[in-house]
Amino acid sequence: MNRKIIHIDMDAFFASVEQRNNPELKGKPVAVGGSGERSVVAAASYEARKFGVRSALPGVTAKRLCPELIFVKPNFPEYGRISHQIREIFYSYTDLVEPLSFDEAYLDVSSHEKYAVKIAKEIKEKIFKETELTASAGVSYNKFLAKMASDVKKPNGLFVILPEHASEFIGQLKIEKFHGIGEKTAQRLKELGVFNGTDLLNFEEKFLIQHFGKAGKHFYHIARGIDEREVKPNQELKSIGAENTFSVDLSTEDEMLNELLDMAEKVMERSNKKGKKGKTLTLKIKYHDFEVRTRSLTMKEDIDNVDMIVKLTKQLLMNPELPYKPVRLLGITISNFNFSERPERYSSQMKLF
Ligand SMILES: [Mg+2]
């Protein structure tokens, strides 16, 4: 079967977030990280990259390369929040999402009726609309090629590698660019006379395994455009949920219930899609000051319709009291999938209040 794999990679993610959040940084060379002796650059804006500033470079070296460089402290809660936002977009197309980091993921959209290129385009547009950030996408029939493709037209790019163009693409690809071939391995391959994909074809599988172990087998196959690795959602499913961070904090009951109603529908839809029924409902509340509270209820029977989710969510929202501070995020989760019996309703988290 021909698979449809998409690799999405946000462009200069941390640096772009900082530029988005602070307009004074727009168009300027920015490095996320410290400028001190021991600190390293975590991410560099495209303006900084022109000077050779790269992630993992010591801050002092970066400053030497680009004296105008502006250092910004990383804001990981913010990156995590946006990462969540983009994953929600991915999940609206497929459950087969394998995140590689905050800003990168593989998606398997083989069973989606739309063309993969169309989906990739839509995802890029949605990401931009929701976050004002750009992403690059690669589309192909396996993970390796999708990953390689997303790099071709960066930033804000989209590139497709069709099966009939794969060997040409791989042939010209520099060996140090191969995903999965690190700096040291690339060096060793060069010593063997391998500078690009075409050169790699000269070696038998046996020889590559002798020299590089299990990875050698992988090298042999990717040189031929073969990569059977599946897109693996990275955790086993223990809960199904939806959450939303609001651009303006919520403070009234109506506002909150309104949002929760949408979420309840989303959660039910996902639960149906996965064929999973749970007995525990959890409401997550994050206040404007980032304090997080969860409230949960466990039922004897499965939570299997929207009305029930709404009813329980209302109960959790009002008890022990309506959130008393402005709310930044709300989330609903269903869990406890394989529990057969629970004697009574309970709420462990509420005891905290
Ligand atoms: Mg990236």
C-alpha cells in the first residue's frame, strides 16, 4: 500500500515565537538562550542565521559572529502552549501523529480521503491563522522522505517527493543531510567515499551492517527510498481530551460554559472515533497566573454522550466553587477506560480545596 506521510516543522520556532510576541524583535537577529560564558543558543531567527548563528552554538561565539544579536530568555511554557495548539490541528486530520519535539511531527494521513498535499497546505494555513507562525511541510510515502522534504523549501515551504522522483532526490542528497546520519557517522561514511545518496548505493547491506550495526541496515534501505517505519503516536492512549487556551481570559460562568460545550462535543467525537469509553471525567483549569487545578468525577457507567459530559463538567465547574480568578485555559478529559467497577462517585482532587 502506498502511504501518505506528512512531516511538519515549525520555522525557527522559539525565535519566531519571541518575534511574534515582541514586535520590536521583528526583522532583527534574535537568539533564544543566554549570552553568557556557558550558555548556548537554543534557537536563532533567520536574520541571525545569515551570520552563521545556529542552535547549540555557545552564546559568546554567537555574539562574536553577530554583534547586533539580541538574546532572549526562553519561555518554555509559552512554547509548550503553542505546541499543543498545533497538535490540536494535526489531530483534526488524523490520530496518527508522532511528535518529535515541540515543533515537529510526523502525520500518517493514508486513510484520509483528501490528497496529502491538500492536507499539508491546510495545516500550514491553519497554523498561521491560529498562531501567526509559519511551518514547513514535507509530503511523501515514508517518514524519511517526508522529513527530508520539509527541509527543501524552508521557511514557510511545502515540498512533495513522489515515488517516481525519490531515487533522483536521494541520489543528490548530501550525506550529512540524511536524517538519522549524525556528524560522526557522516564523517566515517565520507572516509569510505560516500558523499551523497548515489555513493551510498555502492555498498552491500552486509558491509554497512558490519560497519554501522543496525543503523547500517537502515542506511542501506533509505538509500533506496525504503523506510517502513510506522508513524507511532508516542504514548499509549490513557485519556481522550480537548483543551483550549483563550486569547482573552474568561471570568464569567457563561463564557466558561460556552467554551466547555464546544470541548464536550470534541471530546465525545474523539472518544467515538477511538471506540473508547471512559468512566472518569476531569476538568482542568489554568488561571491567568498559571496556577493549575484539576477536578474529577468517576462514574459507575461509561461517559458516552455529550449531554452527560456537559452535565458533569458543569458540576465540576461549580464545585467547590466557580473559578475565582480569571481563567486562561480550560480542558476536559475522559479517562479510566478499562475500569469495570467503581463503588461510588468520588473526587480525589476536590479534597485539595
Ligand atoms: Mg523547526
